[in-house]
Amino acid sequence: MAATAGAPRGAFILFEGVDRSGKSTQAAKLVEALNAQGTRAELWRFPDRKGTVTGKAIDEYLSATAAAVSSSGTGGTEGGKSGAGLSDQAIHMMFSANRWEKSRALLEALQQGVTLVVDRYAYSGVAYTAAKRVPGCGVAWCKAPDTGLPAPDVTLWMALPPGAAAARGGFGGERYEEAGFQEQVRGVFAEVRDSSFVDVDASGSVEEVHQRASC
Ligand code: T5A
Ligand code: NA
């Protein structure tokens, strides 16, 4: 892939965190701020629920509420919409494929000098599946399909005390949005964090968090 002459590679900035930790809000604000200061920046998100084959199935899967899935918080056997009844293994592969579907375009954008602010990525992929504690689907198994994806330059971890995220708007409306499961997710994130991770205190007002996330 040829780099655009003279354009330095864009940065790959990732936001990760448990549900409702403010990732989407902060990612959008960071893109706005970068563009305002003259840095070409775009907001990307995973799962990309629209415009891809996997995105549609993922959207149907996630739309099943936490209350509607099994007591383990994982589901995977209920009927209904086509994506909703996927096995834990199948949906894991779908999330990974959803990233691979976009990987070439992602690299091309970076090489054209565009900074990408990305809302969730492979760390979420590993955390949410490994947190289900399905036999045979530990962290190593979960990481395998994402091996070789473009890696972020920095991962901004939205650090929020347990319970604070659940108190925010909308919690409980989708699969996985259940406090006990979120704590298991948090545990896996702690296990898989690497040298790209930088903690951002995600408590306080949207503006306060933005100041911390953009320095
Ligand atoms: N998933 C994802 C997998 O299982 N495998 C994968 O590979 C991937 C990539 C959907 C689900 O998919 C799972 C993880 C998820 O369960 P999503 O579409 O990113 O992922 O989830 P959303 O529901 O869109 O977003 P989140 O729940 O993660 O929320 P955010 O983005 O962290 O938070 P945000 O910014 O939307 O804010 C949530 C609420 O809080 C308010 C906002 O106004 C909003 O109401 N808020 C604040 N309130 C007070 N103070 C602040 N500072 C606030 N900031 C935001
Ligand atoms: Na979000």
C-alpha cells in the first residue's frame, strides 16, 4: 500500500472501557477537537453495525436484552431474529470478521494521514467473550482470530468505578448490560491490557473527561 506523498501516517487512537463508560461521547468530542485544530480525523466504531454483512447479524444479536438471555448472561440458544441465536463461538468470529472487513480501509486511511479515533476494537472482542467463561473459550482462544489486525498506537482506557457506569442513561437496554457480567468483562480487560493502554479517569462531567482524554 503506497503512502500519500508527503503525508505523515495518521494516529490510531482507541477508546476502550465497559458499557456506558463514555467512550462514544468522548471519541466524538476528540474527533471534533482534532479537526478544529487542523488534524484530519475520523470517528470509527466497532462493531460497525451498518453496511457490512456481519454488522447486521451483530446488531440483531446485541439487540436481545440482557433480561432475555440465559442466566449466565450469555444467551446463544434463543430463537427470534436470525442473528440473535448465534452460538458464543459464532458471534465471537462475527465480531472479529467485522474488524477484518474494515482492516484494509483502516490501514489506507492511516497511510493517507488521517487520524482514526476508534470506539472499541479487539480488546472488547476478547473481554466480552472471555467474560462468558465458556469452556474452551479462554483469553488465548478469544485473541486468536484478531491476530494480525492493525494495532492501535494508544488505547485510552475509560476508568470508571464499578456501579458508576450502570447509573448512566440507557443501561440495561441490550445484551451484556447487566452489572455482574460487566464486572467479569472488567476483569478480562485488566488481564489483557498491554503497553498501549493509558488510563483516563472517566468520572466527572463530559467536559472534564474530554480535557483528560485529549492531553
Ligand atoms: N462487543 C463489542 C463484543 O461483545 N465484542 C466485540 O468485538 C465488540 C467490538 C456494543 C456491545 O458489543 C460488545 C460490547 C458491547 O456490549 P457498543 O455499540 O460500543 O458495543 O455499545 P454502546 O451501547 O453503543 O455503548 P456503550 O454502552 O459502550 O457506552 P459508551 O460509548 O461507553 O458511553 P456513551 O458515551 O454512549 O455514554 C453512555 C451514557 O452516559 C452518558 C451519555 O450521555 C449516555 O447517556 N454520559 C455521561 N453521563 C455523565 N457524565 C459523563 N461524563 C458522561 N459521559 C457520557
Ligand atoms: Na458506545
